[in-house]
Amino acid sequence: MMGKRLDVRKTHKLFIGGRFPRSESGRTFRWEAPDRAATANICRASRKDFRDAVTEARGASASWAGRTAYNRAQILYRCAEILEGRRAQFREELRAQGTSAAAARKEVASAIDLLIYYAGWADKYGQLFSRVNPVAAPYFNFTVLEATGVVAVVAPSESGLLGLLAALAPVITGGNTCVALAAQDYPLCAVSLAETLHTADLPAGVVNLLTGFRAELLEPFATHMDVNALVYFGDDRAEIAQAESCAAENVKRVTVCGRAEWEGTPALNPYAILRTQETKTTWHPIRF
Amino acid sequence: MPAKKPALDFDTEWSYSPAPQSSADVKLRERYKLFIDGEFRPAESGDYIESINPATEETLAQVSEAGAADVDRAVAAAREAYTRSWSRMPTAERGKFIFRIARMIQERARELAVMESMDGGKPIREARDIDIPLAAAHFFYYAGWADKLDYAFPGRSAQPLGVAAQIIPWNFPLLMAAWKLAPALAAGNTLVLKPAETTPLTAMVLAEIVREAGLPPGVVNIVTGGGKTGRLLVRHPDVDKIAFTGSTAVGKEIMRALAGSGKRYTLELGGKAANIIFADAAIDQAVEGIITAIFYNQGHVCCAGSRLFVQESVAAEVIEKLRERMETLIVGDPLDKNTDVGAINSRDQLERIHAYVEIGKQEGGEVYQSSCSLPEKGFWHVPTLFSNVSQSHRVVQEEIFGPVLAVQTFRTVDEVIAKANNTPYGLSGGVWTDKGAKIFKVTRDIRAGVIWANTFNKFDPGSPFGGYKESGMGREGGIEGLLPYVRLRAPRGR
Amino acid sequence: MLTSTRTVDQIGVQERVARLRARSIKKESKVQALTLALSMIDLTTLEGRDSPGKVRQLCYKAIHLHERFPGLPHVAAVCVYAPMIKVAKKALRGSGVKVAAVATAFPSGMADLETKLAEVVRAVQDGADEVDMVISRGRFLSGDYDYVSDEIARVKQACGQAHLKVILETGELVTLDNVRAASDLAMASGADFIKTSTGKVQPAATPEVTLVMMQAIRDFHREGGKRVGLKPAGGISKAKQAIQYLVMLRETLGQAWLTPDLFRFGASSLANDVLMQIVKQSTGMYQSPGYFSID
């Protein structure tokens, strides 16, 4: 007699340094589908997980920024290829988290196209925003963009996939590495996204994904002295005030983003990349 | 001063065994047809021309020769595709089509490299390591611009022109096709491409790739043929824009043909670039740069560093090292992975090069040629150096388009800049010096579209390429490469 | 006392190396290269825990590389710490394999000149055919070129009939300009060979520094000097690398340098990889390290 086959349930892990560890704290939190059909134990990242992730991000930073823009573009394009191949899995997870079938299809397509969009900027934004400046002296003077380094990203709380990608794609397109905190209530796609990026040969440490509670992680995100910038998605005044105040400790660059920065076509633009770029101007004499 | 035998002996007991790249996996068709409106069909006349392998003189395949009716059909298909599908498509989708082409070139890279080498004579190592990867990169680069044109030109919205006619040469067949197709498509145009008569085969594979990538029929059309086909295409009334890479003589012919027509055109023509070595250059690396500048691709490069200027105080050393380095250049079977200098593209071109070498000798130039042996069949030319020549010699003034270098010495920097600019051409130039300030000054004073400092013949899809003066106008690569394919409109209400 | 300082363009060097690396050495030319490479190896053991037993085993291997395969050459030399010279000399008697010894407070070079000279004199007395010295890098990097030059000249004198290899320790010199300057200085001071590294510092030999040293050797010869030899050492463990170095040698210096008299590989595990490739060429089968003796 053939019974219903028992499925093997997924363990939802963190993504740190190209590996999938559990939280060093051993803690998890319970996620439940709106229709209560499914549940999962999601890792509840600790401040130590964040610390370890920053170490990995810093370790990967020089070589990621040192790659040619073309190489970064190729890797991002490959991420899109892999995500395209896993459409069904992501749609299913979005639906489990309460999105309608039509909305899920649209969101996954948008997510893939977002990756393609930023892949296409990797070797071009520099052309747009770099300059040769006609100074009033015999010097060749040029301004170029440089990745700011390690970026902490607090992803939108209201979107499990598109919002997360919109938050981190411009960051890594620009040559930064990052540690991102996924939406607390929509954690499933974050884990699958980590698996996707890993499969696409994104170098270890470039993206580190944590699931957990914003309330407890915001402070380490904002105070860590080896993080160069913080990109925060949300509109909670108290959180923003806390983040900006903490960031002052090492003069982190803080960008506060809202829905307009992740939802819809206007969210796709090269200024998103500028959020995490420095500019460097060099002078060199012109003479025999 | 007679050329003295090099101090080092490179004719060693240990020599390299043949290392042929297998061509077994490359399945050539007997006949290739025109690619019009998404279909492969023979020319209406039924005419074919032969494409031969310049290394063996054997026929590789026949390709259709497009006549007036075929060119008409191709332009009509491009127009229809522009109006009905390509210009209406969401720009992000256009971009994804172009990404597909890029990816498929990468997937068929080995096959394309071997075919390119067999069809044109260039070494397989160059086709494999430079031509094919760069071609894919051009498509990748421009694919990303398709949905970002609003950012490319501040204060202006960029609209496509319509139908582009594109004519390319035989020295970098697939790469030139990429340089033409990628920006045109990204900007929203449709096109008709005419590959060079002696090198049509990789364009035929590109046609297959375009079709497999699912581009709507008529967006890309490829018509093979000779000069006649090119002329028909250029003069076609329903073409909005012409892009031509080839000789300055034909470029001028095209300008005259288009005069008064209102059609946009860009021309990438010949060159006679000055490659300048200062005494404070890193000499050994500069010598390597000279080799790359003139012997790479058998000298069939419009931007070749064909006029060498060496500062007199280091001239003896540079020339001696140059001669020694020429001795280690391997001339031979393009499909051998160790070949540095392949076959000359055609009998015609070989005869032209021979004629110039004769002229140079008659003009009193002193010839040095490396001691390599040449195969019996096929078209070959030994790497050649002319010294004791000056700006007044024809071999210094005229583009030879072969592995022939003219060497002059100079004393001061203003002298060499004046001489570097003393030419109707203005495509490229090279400067070798360890002093940064000198680089910025010299590159500023040389009138050429591309200047290489401490390197030569470097290309990138993001780096604009094109000439001043009689080397043409318009740029390919970078944002500048989009300009020739768009109409810029000011926003309303200004 | 550095006369004309040569400037070296790093990117240009990397590109030349890349072109040379693209050479495809197959069939007969591969076997020839592998065999030549074997004859150029200085089989090396330079560990604090070396003992007479260890050295004897190494020497046996030097003469009997792979008995199952006839017609192989022996290696050029065995390279050991000075206290092991006598052991090596005895073990290699009559074989044609030379004994090279490191001296001058190898690997750091941090000792006074008198100590170093005494070490060299003793090594030569014990029978070393070749002496591998290290330059004083600290002195070089602080611009005291006279000291460095003088030290080399004095060591050369102390060598007597023995050949002197001068180790530049390119990993510590860092820039190619420094490598070129140190090469020129070493040759002008009497080096018979210039050598890249001690093998104790990373990076050791690289194709880039080796090319620069070859160019220095060529210029020295061209300007009327003698033919100086070259020894890349450290980090060369694969036959493929060895062949790439030989390609570079052939196309930069030519026939005269394609001999163990003017070119050596400082390596320990290279020999077995070369042997594996030789056997693979002969049998057509990929080999396993387990079938080749380790000393």
C-alpha cells in the first residue's frame, strides 16, 4: 500500500562567508504561514553572527572591488540566470508567505529583471559619474568613484524578495560587500536567495544574509566600527534616529530609504549605486 | 649601418612541436545563404562567391552574393521589423535579447575562434583570446544600455534612427560585427550588415545565433557579397544611417555618395599611427609594445603603430632588441597555437604589401626582415623593418596594412609631436615614458582619437574608439558609441 | 653605486609573461623540455631538522630518479645547509651531481660580514662546488648599495673556484624596479648566477621576476659582461611551470642559456612531477604520485 510520501523539510540557515551556518547563539524564531498551513524555525541571528559576517565581508572586500567591472557584471548576470531557473521555488515561497499567485509571478520576474538591470550598470555607472575637471592650472584632474567598503543593509520589512534585492543589488554592483538583514516577517526567500547567490559563484563574503529581529540587531548594525555605510529601509522615526545617532561613532554614511526605493520601475536607477560610493579626485601635472 | 646578426641565438636545438588546434568540431557548410527577415535564402541571382583559407588557398565554403533585389528585401525587412516590433518593444526586453547574443557567442566561442582563424588567417591564439571574448563583451556591454538611454545624454532623450546599413572589414570579422550590431540594437535600431568579401563565415554563425536567440525577424539582416553589394546598401534610399569601417579611399567615396541625402554616417578609416619611445621608457616593455603595435594581427590593424619614433639616445638599443624580438616571432599555420603572425588575408593584400616593400627599398630605406621560413602555399609576409627613412618617404606616409614598420629617430619632444601629427591620418598613437607628466602632455598634443601610453592595441567595449582627420569620424565603444545611433531630443517645453 | 637605474613596467611584464604562458608545448618538444628541466634541478633540502640520513636519501634520489624508466639524466645539483656538505659530497662521489651549499646566514642574511665570510670559506673547504648566498635586503632597501655590492664581491673572493649564486629574495624586494636594480648590482659585483629566492619567504619565484632577471642578464652580457646564470627557486612544483620557465628562457636568452651551466630550478617536489609527465608522455596514461619514490 502506497502512502503519501513524506517530504524532507528544509533547514533555514544564515549565509555568512559563503557558508550556511546556524546562528552561533543556537536561537531560532518561529515563522508561520498566514493560513497556518506551514511553519518553519528560522535562525535568529545574534550580534556575534553579525560580527562574524562583517569580518567575512571585510575579508572579501578588496578582491570584490578589485575585480573588473565587466567581471562583476558577468557574476550579477549569472545570479539572474540562476534565479530565473528557480522561479517556481520562489513563487511557492512567496505564496506561502501570503502573496497571491499573480503577484508572486510578477514579483519574481521583477526580481530577476532587477538583477539584469544592475548587472548592466556595473561597467557603466563609472562612466556616468566620473569626470575630468578643467581646473585653472596645468594639471590633469580627474574624479573617479570608489566603493565605500563594507555596507550594512537593513532590508525593507514589507517585501521578502524584491525589496531585499533592491536593497543589496546596487550595493554590490558598486563593488561593496554587505551584510543584510532580511525582512523579519518574510524570511523564506532570503534563505533561498542566499542559496541562489552561492550557486551563481558570487564570491564568498560579498553578500552575507541574516534572518532575525530588527529590534535587537539594529544597534550592532549601526555601531560596528568596521562598517563603512548603513542603508536602512523603513520609516520608523525612532529606529532612524537610533541608527543615525549610532552611526556617528565612525561617521558611517547613512541612507534612509522608503517604498519608492524598492517598489516599481522608478526604483531602478543608477543613483541607488551612488548611495555607497566615495569620490576621489586626483591631480597630476601636465608638462614635459 | 648594416644590420648586424643578433647577439643571441634563438635558433635553438629545442624547438616547439606543432600544436594544432583541432578543427574537427567545426562543421562548415558547403554553401551559406543570406540571412534576411529571419530566414536563410540564397541570392535571387543564385550567385555565390568563394571564401578561401589564406593559409592553404583551399576553398572553405561558398557564400551567396547579394544583388539589388536582395539588398532591397533586406532593407525592407529591417524597416518592417523596426516599425512593427523592435521600436515598440520595452527597452529592458531589447536588452535581454542582446544579452542572449552575448551569451551564445560565449557558448560557441571555440567554434567561432577556429572559423575566424581559418577564414581570415589570424592566429588561433588571437582569435581565441581576444577577438571572440571581446565580441561577446561588446554585446554584454551594450545590452546593459538598452533600457538606460535616458541617463546617457544629460538633458536629452535618445531615440533610435531607424534602419542602419553597416559595412565591415576583414581584419576582425566577428569583432567588427559586434562593434556594429551591439550599439545599433541597444539604441533601438534595426540593421543590415554586410561582412567583408573575404571573411563572411563567422557572420553566418552570428546569423544563426541571432535567430536562435529569438530576435524578431528582420531586426538583424546579414547580406554577404563584395564591393558591389556594399555600394547598393550604402546608396539604398530607405536606410537612415550608414556605418562603415574600411579604407579611407572608400570612406571618401561614401561621403560623396551620401552628400545632400541627409543620412547620418560614421566612418572608421585608415591610419598611420606614431608610436613614440622616449629615452626614459621601460625599454624592454616598450620593445614588446612595438611588436604588439605593428606585428599583431599581421599588421592588419587600422590603428597599428606603423611609424616608430625612437629617441636617438636609446635608438641603437631599441632597434637591436626589436630585431632580436622579431626573431622569436613564429610565422606560420594560423591554427597552430604557437603562431604569432598568421597569414596575410588575401593575395591582393599580399601583393600590395610587397609593392610597398619594393617602394621602400627604391626610396632608399634599409630593410631588415626576420629570418623565419615561410610555408609554400598560402599568403605570408615576413615581419619587416625599414630604418633610414623619414617623413618624406612613401612607406612612412602611406598605410601599408601589413607587418611592415618604418623607424625614425627623434631628438626633442616638440620635434616628435610635430612629426607624429604630420599626417592626414589621426586614428591612434602611442607614447612610452616613465614620466606621468610627459604622458599627459604628449597625449594632449597628439591629434588622434585613441592614444595608448605604455601600452598599445588595447580595446574595451567601454572605451571609445575612432579617429581624427582622414581616419574618420564617430566613435565606437562607450557612451560615445551610442551617439551615432540615436537622435537626441530636447525635453518638451524648453 | 647603482649606475643607470632601469625602469620596469609591471603591466608590460605581466603581459609578456601571459603571452609566453600561452605557448603550447606538446609531443616531442614537451619530452625534450621535461628532460632538460630534470637536468636543471637543484634538488633541495633546507630544513632545520635535516640530518645526515635525510641528506643521504636525497642524494640517492638525485642519482636514481626513477629506475623503472631508462635514459633519464641526473639532476644538476643537490642543495643543502653547510654542515651537510661533507655528507652530500661522499654520497654523490663520481655521479656528476654537484654539491651546492647555502651560506651567509641563510635565509635572513642577518649576521656580520666576518661571520658570513668564515661560513663561506669553510663551505668551500668542505667541498661545496657552488655557494648560494643571500644579499642584505635591509641594506638594499635603505639605499646602502655600496655595502650590498661590497659584500657580494667579498663573498665571491672567498668562494675561490666555487661558483657563486646570489639570492636576491625578490619577495622582499617587492617591486620589479628593485629586482632589476638588485640583479644589475649582483652581476656587477661578480655573481656567477643570480637566484630569485630562499624559498622561505612568500612569494618566492614568479614568472614576472624571472623575466626581469633574464632581461637584466641579457643587458649585462650585451654590455660586454660575462654570461650570468639564473636560478628561479621556491614555489616551482609542477612540470607545467618548469616548461613555462624554459619557454621564457628560450625566447629571452636563447640557445646559450638552455643548459644546467646557466639555468637551474631550485625545487624539491618538482622532480617527481616532471617524472610523472615524462612517463605520461611515454605511456599515454595519467600517472599517480604513489608510483614515484619520495626521499
